[in-house]
Amino acid sequence: MKKKSMTSIGEIIIASRKNKNLTQEQLADLSKVNLRTIQRIENNENMPRENTLKLICDTLEISIPKAESSSIEKPLNFIEIGFKYFSLIIINLALMAIIGWMTLDSEANLNSRFAGLLLSFLLPISIVFFTLKTSRTQRLLKFGSGFLVYIVLAIVTVGFPTAFVTGLLPCLSICLLTLFYGDSLLFKKIAAGE
């Protein structure tokens, strides 16, 4: 469900129409705009075209309100959706490879495992910082699904004890927890700094 902003174009038109004591039908007749179009604009179901908005605003004798870019979202086409999900898969694979290389690699020493531990917090917290408007669950599904798959694969292929002792499972767990709870950590730090 789309959130209505306090000063959406639809709300401005409703208020102006009511100030003029006009019904939707009367506004449609006076402005030469289809009644259903006016209903959709007032319900914030679609963004009016510039000409349509000008006809309505001229009839109501108001200035043309500025459109808010976030009030109506443009639907994504198939290529954009495909690229979005392909990018998420690449990001997940890259994050999994970095953590796995730092911990599970046979040549990994204590320094690289410690670096893997640091990265398992720093990479997800930076993702959280740039996706604060995303819900925790969405963030976990988008950026942590690879970690969940990696945990299962690591337990199946090398076994739980090896995956735990090498530091892979603790690092992946920290990644998942940071992705989910990172926003509350950031808000606490931001509130403390203000």
C-alpha cells in the first residue's frame, strides 16, 4: 500500500475543489477532464499529465502543485527487474566469497580470520547504512540470503565442526545479525552523537 504524503497533488485538488463547493462531476465538466481521471488523481492512484493538471488547476484557480517524486512510483520494466535481481545475486556471491576466502581457505591464518571477522561486521553495517529505509526482513532477504545458503552448504560440505572452528559460521552469523539489527545500532550511535 502506498503512503499518502500530507500535501499530495490529490489532497490539494480535493481541498481546492471543496473550497469551491464543487463535486467531482462538476469539476470534470468544468475542466473538460474525465471524471474517472479526477477520481484517480484525488485517490493518488496515478500522477496526472501536465496538460490534465493544468486544466484542473485553471478551473480551481490554483497554481500547479509540484509533483513529489516519491508519491507515485514508476513501475519497473522487465529488464530493470532482471538487472536488479542479477545485481543482488552478484552482491551475495561477492560477500560470500570474501568471507569464505578469509576464513575457510586452507592457507587462512589468524590474521585473515580476524580480518574476516571485522569484515563480517563492516560490510553488512555499510549495507545497512545505505538501505536504512528498507525493512529488516527485506534487507536480510536481499543481502543475507547468500549467507543463509552458504551456512547450509558449509555445514553439508565441510561439516559443522570445521566450519565453526575456521570461523566461517561465526562470521556468517555476525553478517546476518548485523544485516537484521544494524539499523538499531546505527540509530543508537546517531542519537548518542547528536
